[in-house]
Amino acid sequence: MARIQAMGLAAEAFDCVREGLREQAETARMTLDFDTFMRAKSTVRLLEKAATAEASTVARIRREPGYLGKSIGDLVATLVNRLEALPSDEFLDLRTYDAYLYSHPVNMAMIGMAIGKALGMGRLQLEELGMAGLLADAGKFRLPRDLLFKGEALTAQELLDVRRHVSFSLELVSAWKLLVGPVVEAVACHHEKYD
């Protein structure tokens, strides 16, 4: 927490991760409705299919250039609407589904937007944070699943391989021609350290 404050960020933006608030978080949880759950699952699966170059998905993206962007934009707009409807002292339920590979992008989007909301960001910035969170790890879909879910410590080479997901994510975002500016920068830098 001290490092976050030293960086000039508002400490209240991080209330949801402070120790001692677990009981409060459990009683004030916002549950995602089934429609939102299904939209999130569908969008992340679409990202996976596009990232792994599934032929029918790639063909549809070529036929309908806005198809992927619309799916992502609609999901992010839904998540922002739900976030904006929450009182600032409530917590989000980030348990969208069981599988890490599918829930992680949605969780990253929601955590980023929750922090942005606490910092007073406007809707456009919240949507940019949501898109960045959703797309930052799209490159992981190009990595072997056994590498991502290895039960023991990664070797030095495996760690280098996993770190390549950032460049894969950037390649995908660029190839899909979805985003520019701060979202692309966030995708490119999401594992960089502050210093």
C-alpha cells in the first residue's frame, strides 16, 4: 500500500484489496447476472478463437471487420454500466466463471475499471481500462495450455516463453485493428514495473 501511495495514487482506490475487509466484501458482493456472465464467456471465447486463428472466426472477422470490436465494446459497456450503478463502498463479485483462462481477462477489466472509478475517471477512460484489461492477456491463448497450467515452478526457458504473451497480445491487438492510443500502450506495458 505504501508503494501505491508513494506513486501518488489514491489509497481509497485499493480498499477492495486491503486486509481485514474480507468479511465486508463477502456481505456486499455484486453478483453478475446470467446475461452478463454469458456475454463475458462468449466474448472471451471469441478472443480465444481469434487469437488461435480458428478458420471460421478469422473468416467472419474478415467479412465483418467490426465483429470482434463490437463484441468487446458491448461487453465493456455492460461492465461499465454495472460498475457505475454500484455505490462506491460496495465490492464487485469477480467470480465470473471457474476457468482461470476465461475469467482472468474479465477480472482484469473489472479490477482496472473499479480502480479507475475510485480515482474519478470518466466513462471513456473506464471503457479504455476495461478494453485494456480484457485484451492484455489475449496472447496467452497462443501459449500451450500445459505451460500455463503447469503444477510446479517454471524453468527459466518456460518463464521466458510465458512472458512472450505480451508481444503476442500486442500483435493480436494490432492485427485486429481494434484499438489505438492508451489501450494499446496498456496492453504493451501491462507487465512493466513502475521504475
